[in-house]
Amino acid sequence: MENAKPLPQYLVKRYHGWKATSFAENRTWYRHLAEEGQHPRAMVISCCDSRVHVTSIFGADQGEFFIHRNIANLVPPFESDGAQHGTSAAVEFAVTSLKVAHILVVGHSGCGGAKGCVEMCSGANPALAEKTSFVGRWLDILRPGYERVKHIEDGAQLQGAMEREAVAISLENLMTFPFVAEAVRGERLSLHGLWHDIGSGGLESFDPDSKSFQPL
């Protein structure tokens, strides 16, 4: 394509450094992955935020996690309308083809998507409410969560609550997928909700009994 440009040199140098060190030292493992295919134990649904690095948090190797990232780590409800659904396709492939044993939905502190949803729903960001906003229409998934926590007056607390609601809403929506619900009922799949504090390195896990997040 005419608009495509050569890779920036700093990335080219990083690639050559990786090829000469990490790849060279683990050549057999990479060959195994290439020849045997992927067999991840878990799917991770996390935010696009560049600060969120789930493989580092769990010390995961290549081939261990099937990872899908999107704005605010959201899972939409199940829809069979024949349209294009990237996140739903990733969930379907993970559960029905890869047969992962776990799905982890990972939210995080300082989430711009959660903040944007608050601003959109409160009327502070009318641009996101426009039908032409891809981000806004995606954040509509989180509107039910805003309705549950909009009574919180403190801005920082509201932000944190919305970040956790993004995880809770996604867990709820995952269960609207028939193949997910069937696998959960058959104890072939478990769902997990997590919230990561980037600054402190903290990690909280969603407790379905108390419907709250507890520190790990």
C-alpha cells in the first residue's frame, strides 16, 4: 500500500537484539510452539492501555495465554446478528476451539475508557455520545455499570468503581454466550475478574459471593 512506511529504526534495532538474545537462547521452545501449535490454558481479556502487561504480572511464557485487548477490557453481550464482532469472535475461538480452562478479565487503575464512560453518561463529553464515535458506542457496554455507581460523589472513588464495573459487566456478559455458559456449567471453564493497580502493583480478585473485589 502507498501509505505504508518502513519500520522505525529503533524498532528494527530492538528486533535484532531480541533475535540475537531471547530467541537464540530459546530457539527450541519457539520451534516447538511453531510446530505443535498453541495450547493456552487461559484466555486473558485486558485493556489496550500500554501500561497493562498481563504476561509480566503472571510471569507467563509465550504460548501460555490467549490474549485479547480492547478499550476498557469489555465483553459485549451475545448477539447473533451476522455483524462483525471482534471480541465475541475471540471468546468463541478461545472456548470452542482452544478449549481454554479459564477466562481472566483484567481491569486496571487509571483506565481512560472508564473515565470516558463517566464523562459520556454524565454529559461532560458530548462527542462520545455521537453516533459516529466508535469509542462512545463501544463504551455503551459499560452504561449499566455507570447506573449502578453514579451516586458516588467523590471523583476518584467513582473512577475506581467504574473500572471494577467494567470487569463485572464483562463477566455478566460472558455468561450470555451459550457456549460459555455451557462450559461453565460443565465445569470445563471458569471465569475470573481482576483489577490491577498500576502504581502499587496490587491485584484484586472479584468475589462472586460478596460481589466485591478483594486484594490478593
